[in-house]
Amino acid sequence: MKSRWIVALAAAGAVAVLTVPMLLRGASRGMPPGGEMLVAAHPSCEAEGTAKLDFILQDHTGAAVKLADYKGKVVLLNFWGTWCGPCKLEIPAFIELQDQYRDKGFAIVGVAVEDTPDGVRAYASEAKINYRLAMTQDDIEDAYGPIYGLPISFLITRDGSICMKHIGPVTKEQAEREIKSLL
């Protein structure tokens, strides 16, 4: 019995040793107490850098999603999860924005993190998501990262510059203001 306690305490210690540095790194990046942070916004978008558009992801049906196909459009790239409550709060606004600005050269690509294709398919149907969804892979998270928490959104200009990085749920008004400035 004593050896079980020792093993349990050692496991708890290992989890703490691995988790605390990640939490501290997130805090050291300026994450406010509420968890929401707007990193950059138009017109200073050029300061953020160039989006990595050379990724080919798979959607929840197995079809290819090529980010390069969106060059020439304003793109909201949203990292989210079906298990993420704040992510689900954004979806109705994203559906409206997709409907409202699709014909003006705007597109949303949702990248599901730590999800299964079946889970994404079921949730997309239930929520009536009208924009492209893709499954994440490590290299895209590394390119846009670090991604410590969800949701996180990137607004990408027509020429491929990252204009905005928003950590935490984004409201329709916040997103629409930035989208309109780029269309």
C-alpha cells in the first residue's frame, strides 16, 4: 500500500513539473487575467509577419484543405475545439460573418485541435457551421504558435500578412471591425 502512495505522489510531482513551466510561459507572454488578448490590429498588421499558407490539412471528411487556395482573400484562421466552451461561443458570430462577407472576398477556416473527425463532423452538423473546417496537425500549430489555449484566431490579409492574433473568444463586433478594415 505504501508503494502505491509513493508511485501516486511521484506521478503527481511529474505532472506538476511538466505543467507549471507551460503555465508560466503563457503568463510571461502577456496573457491577461481574463485570458483574452488582442496582439495586433489593422493598420499595424505588417508588424505581425507573413502567414504560413503552404499547409495542406485534412477536413473532417478526409478532403484536402489547402490554405494557399485562400490567397487573395481575407481569412479568419480559428483554432478551436468541440470540447472548448469559449470556442463554441464564437461559432454563431462566425456563421453570420461567413454569410455576410463571403461574397466580398472573406473566408473562415476553423482548425479543430485535439478532436476526432467524427466529433467535428457531428458538431459541425449540429451547429450548422457554414465555413471550412480542418483537423490540426503539429506543424501548423508550431507555425502559428505557441498555442497554449483555445480559442485563438488569426486574421490574414489578402496578401498573406497576419493582421491580428486574438487569444480568447472574439465577439462578432471585434472580428467585423477588423474584417471590414481589410475588405
